[in-house]
Amino acid sequence: MKYMHRTLLLHGLTMLLLLSGCNETTGSLPSSMSSGEEVPLRVAVIPPGFSSPFHVAVKDGAVETGADIGWTIDVVATEREGDFAGQVVLIEQEIQKGVAAVAVNPIDADAIVTAVIAANESNTPIFMHNTITPVSKGQVVEYIGYDQWGGAVKLAEYTCQLLDGSGEVFILEGIPGFHTNRRTQGYIWGLEQSCPEVKVVGRQSAEWLRPMAIEIATAALIQNPEIDVFYGNSDEMGIGACMAAKKLGRQINEDIWCISVDGNDVTLDMIESNNMTATLGVYPYMIGATVIKQMQRYLNGEEIPYILETPSIVVDINNLEEYRSLATWTEPVEGSPETDNGQPTGH
């Protein structure tokens, strides 16, 4: 399944630039056009917000990669990650500016449909990143991200090893939606498959936020001191859980463990200092870089896959430096859509 009319789009983009002169909003033709110099373009990358270091790292990867090829990258986000309507407005504003392409990390798969249709109607190629779950309507050029269910299963298997097959887990969930569904359901499924004696004794949304995770984890531990592991759907929530546990006198990585999803730099530092256990490293900087590279390939007329799956790996003290140096990075591959259906990806 490919985005329609690529050749016509590229031809139309070229003609628009030729007719518009030096328009900085749409990506301008330099005065040395006749020398064959490449036309600089402006594209947009829209995360859910900047409360998580994950989205900052994605931004950095996109902006720096864009600079390497002479592109201008607009990175804009709503103040709150739960502002579904606000994210749609931002996308529509970037389309109106005449950007050559848009990549969005959707907050809500249903709410984002409006923006996808707007992009389609304006012939603006739209990509999605940090997800490989297709939206219900509209045409998306490419989905770029890791298998969230599969990554959560990896963390479940790691939990089984930590607890030697028996123990209690509390899950800190994100804002309700497909990201939370896949990361939570995949983890629970993984525990059931690998160590059914490990029990999930509580689940609560901390809305991706560290301060809320601290409050929830504190209350959970006071009510149930037997909790062995906190699993956060994001690093910020996992960090919050460990901070709460430490404040209550628990010994991190001795009588309490905290694991989470993202592979953010701050989390890696906490793993190194023995204040966090492990994270699912998903290479946020490289996701941002990959988004720009895929946009460039598409706008150059190259065929790109509908689903581009990026790698993920459990990172703890044993492979921390390899992850940091990108020695564990593998090139993204064509993948299968991850449907929000309560089943493993591909089912």
C-alpha cells in the first residue's frame, strides 16, 4: 500500500517552487538555481509534547539530520500531551504554511484522522513516527516505529528473570490510547507466557508524568510493601517509581526494581548510578533521524515501505555502553502493522 500519485506530487512540488520564487515558508529556490544546487525544503515534525526526554531526543535527531541535508525542520507541539484537538490544529497550521511533508507522533489514533484527511486534501505527504499502528481513515505515506507489543514482551521476559519466576508487579500506565494499550497488554501477555506466577497487583495511569508516578508509586508501596517491580509505560514513570521507592527506604535493584520504555539519556544515567533497573531502548534520536531520511527518500521518488520497523532492546547495566554508542543499533526493516486488537503484532 503506497501513497498515491508520487510522480504527480513531485512534479507539482517542483512547479510550485519554480512559480513561487524565494518563499521561505515552503522551501525556497536559491538564487544559484541554475547551478543545479539542491532546493532546500521545510518539513514539519510534530510530537505529542516535550514533557518527556524521548520527544526531545526525537526532535534533536530530526533537526540535526535535516541540517545535514540543508532542510529546515519545524518542530511544534501542544503544551499538554492530552491535547488531542490541539495537535490536529498544529498539523493543519503546518500544512497551511506549505511544508513539503509532515511527520506526527499521534496522541490519539482516532483524533488524528482529521489531520490526516486535511493533509491528503492538500497533497501534503504525511508520515507517522513512534507508531506502526495504522489509523482508520486517510492515507499515510509511512509509519516509522518499533513494535510496542513486542518490546513490552521483552520487558516481561526480563521481569521473569529478575524475579526468578515469582513476585508482584505494579504497572504505571500512560494516557489512555493505543500506546498505553500495546505497552500494557503486551507486558501482561508476556508475563502470562513466561512466568504466570508473577502477578500484576495494580495498574494506574500516571499520564506519562514523573511527578504523578511518584505519587502513585508511593501510595501503592504504602498499601502493598510486597511489590517487587514497577513497570512504567514510559521512562519518566519508571523513574518516578524508583524515586518513590528509594524515599520509602527500599533498595533499588536489591529489594525493588523499576523498568520502563524509551531508552532516554536521563534513564541511562540513572541505570549507571544504580537508581534504575532497565529500560526498553528504542533509540529516540535515531527515530528522529530516520523520519527525515525517509522523507528525503520519498520526495526523491524512491519506493519506501508502508511500515518501517525500528529496533528495540532491553538495556541494563550490562549493555549500557553498547546502547549509548549505538553499537546495538540495527537498520530498520519493513514490518507488519501493529493493530490495537489485544493480540501480538501480526495477529
